[in-house]
Amino acid sequence: MGKIEIPIGTQFEYLEVLEETPSKGYKRNFRCICLLCKRKAIYRMDSLRGGKATRCFGCSRNLTKHGGAVQGNRSKDYNRWLAIKQRTLNPNHQAYKNYGGRGIKLHNIWLNNPALFMDYIQSLPNADNKALTLDRVHNDYGYEPMNLRWVTKEEQEGNKR
């Protein structure tokens, strides 16, 4: 049986592989970065591939059993991500026909990685203004980089089909 390849950049939920590290014995180890908090640590391959290691120890301790709730409180940005997933992926959601039903999608990179989505929207201009809401620049395009912005509720009301 050949050696299992795990390329640099492979993601195991919130852990991204940076490099394979030297190890003693037959267990292979990888240095990973936690996409939630940016901590780096070394994990065994069997823990990564078996789903035991999905985020760093600090984030694992601070997330509730439902996930995404850093420090025990769901963030507004995490709730935004969940709502977008529902509107774009769940045919039973009341708004699906206006989103997923007409081809509006959540960017593939963000689909299973709320941390990257939250980092991106927080990097946008005016993200710290609590009076603004997240909006798509072009109404017929999905939730993707370069198509999101923070706007007032009035501005968002004007961005309709």
C-alpha cells in the first residue's frame, strides 16, 4: 500500500495543513493552522483524517456543541453565514426560491468554512459600523468575494430585482 498524500493547503474542517513535520516512529505528523484563531500546532495524520482534530485545542474548548459559537456566544457574522446557507441550499427554506432557486450560491470556499467567510466580511470597508447590513452588490450574483459590501438598510432595500 502506497503512502497517502496530504497536500499543503488541505483542510480538515478548521485546520489547514501547512507542512509535514518529522516524526518518530510510523505515525505521520502535520503542522496545521487553525482557521478560526490562526494558532499553529502539530497533529497526527490519523487524528486529522479520522475527524478527531477539526480545530485547535483552544477553539475546541470554546465552541459550543452546536459549533460556530466562539466564546460560547454565536456571533452575528456566524448567524449571517448560517442564514445564507439556508437561503441558498435548503429548498424547504421560505426564501430559497429567491436565492438558491434562482442560482444564488455561497462561494465554495466559504461553504464549509464560516471562519473564512467571517474574516472576509470583517475585512470589508465599514464592517465595524453596527448600523450597516451585509448586501450583495449585484443582485443576480452570489455571496462571493467582490460582490459583498456593508450598506444601510435603505440602500439594501434599493438592491432588488
